[in-house]
Amino acid sequence: MGVKELLAEKIAGEITLSPKPGETLRKWRTTFNIAQAELANFLGVAQSVISDYESGRRKSPGIHSVKKIVNAFWKSMKKNTAVMSSTNINSWLKHKTASLIFWNILI
């Protein structure tokens, strides 16, 4: 299983199984340093939808939405590393993702 798959499983599991999925979504969104508006843009929804999830005004996003959210986090992380050389990006992504996984396992 690759880094992307491990990270996707960790994030999706936490959001889906959390008693407060909106708070968990916010935790991951801020971990990836992505604004609500940027996440909404990736998902093709209004920013208020993300705000409603995070505040608990909307029920937990379904598994299809969670999959899109995880992909948005991954795309955002890759976009934010676009200025790096292609030789360094893969090792940086592996290091950053491993750090995120390790950090979230400890929490």
C-alpha cells in the first residue's frame, strides 16, 4: 500500500467513524493548511457547505464526499509542492505524509 492509500485510509476512517466528524474534518483541513474556500473549490461546492460540516450544522459527509475530500487534500499538498524540483518532490511527499500519519496516530 502506497503513501497516498495509507493517508486516505487514515483520514477517511477518522472522519467517518468520529463522533464529531466536522471537528475531525477541520483538524485534517488545517493540518493540510487548506482554506475552507479552497477545499470547497476542489469539491465543487459552496464554502458554506464546508463551514456547515465543520460546525455540525450538516450531518457527516457520506463516504463518496469523504473520498473527494481526501483527494482534495492530496491535490492541495501536491500543488503546494509544485515549486520544488521533481527529484525532491517524491521524497518530500513521503516524508511529509509519514509525519502527518505519525503525528495523527499519536493524537
